[in-house]
Amino acid sequence: EAGVAQSPRYKIIEKRQSVAFWCNPISGHATLYWYQQILGQGPKLLIQFQNNGVVDDSQLPKDRFSAERLKGVDSTLKIQPAKLEDSAVYLCASSSLPSGGSTTDTQYFGPGTRLTVL
Amino acid sequence: QKEVEQDPGPLSVPEGAIVSLNCTYSNSAFQYFMWYRQYSRKGPELLMYTYSSGNKEDGRFTAQVDKSSKYISLFIRDSQPSDSATYLCAIRETGGFKTIFGAGTRLFVKA
């Protein structure tokens, strides 16, 4: 079974530029997550999709971040314009169970995209 | 107060040592407890999960939950250099949508 794919793996941009990240979840997984992991911290959920609908985007800075999940499969996360504090690893994860289920669901993470904003 | 507190370390131990990693949490509504392992420049991978107080064992790994103290632990027996990684605790409410991660503890096992 192929894992979660993310691209690019690394990105360096100047502040105020825009950037986009792409994620291809494990085939058949209904739920897709985008996390931000700042150096020395744990992953922080930015947005969670179930199929192509948004379940939770309460921690997404909507003035500069946007995300979509096309046809309930691939997803893109965009930052426009980027700030210095956006330097982090952006992790995509997917799980097979619907969110809010009665049991825990295993989240499978991709390798992440390391963003450096100069 | 953070919802999950975890000592970031680093923790350095000799090969073969027993390692103890710990987290505390603040909200008794959290019912699911997980440990993830993250190697450098990789995404986290689930090691173990539990939803009850007590111990759960899987090979060299034991997860322990004490809901009365809101304290969770991961023990690694006979630690190996390949165990060197960051260990993240994670918690989730019953029927909840969001998993909350601790900051992670960096572990180094010296050969």
C-alpha cells in the first residue's frame, strides 16, 4: 500500500511571496489532515477534511492560508502572503475512518514539506 | 495551561537502558491516548494507542495511562540506537474530531 505523498519536500521563499503544497493521501482514505509543525513543537492541526468537506479549520489563519480537497482525494494548502513565522514543516496525514468515530483512527503521515521563509 | 505538556528533552541513554517518556494532560474529556514516533525529516508514525487506564504492552514498548492523575507514559525496554527519535504523545476526546499532540521528547540511545 502506497503511503501519503507530499510535494515539494523543501521550499525556500521570500516573505510576502506565495507558496502551495500538494498532498495525495492513501487510496480510499476519507479523512485528510494538514498540520503545521514548528521546530521543537508537536504538529498543530490546521484543517481537517472528510471527503471534500471541511470538518475543522478553527486553527487555520484564514487571512493568509487556504486549502482545498479536490474531488475528495488530493489536497492543496496555500499560503499567500507568507510571513517569517510560517517557517515550519507542513505535514499531511490521512485516515480511513470518518472523523468523530467511536474509536480512534490511525493517522498516516506523509514526509512533510519543509518551508523556509526568508 | 497547555492541553498536553511534554518535556522536550533531549534524553540521552546508553543502549539497553529502560526509557521512560511522560506527558500530562489537563482535560478529563480526553479518552484516547497515543504515542507517535518521528524520525528526523520524516512524518510521525503511530506506535501505540490506548483508551483505558492501566498498561498496554507491545514488544519492548509499554504504554501506561493514569486517568486519575491525567498522566501518560511510554516505557521502552532494552533500548536500541534505532529507537533514537522524537516521541510524541497525542490525545483525543471520545467522538472528537481533533488529535492534540505534545511537543515531543527527543531521545538519543548511544551504542
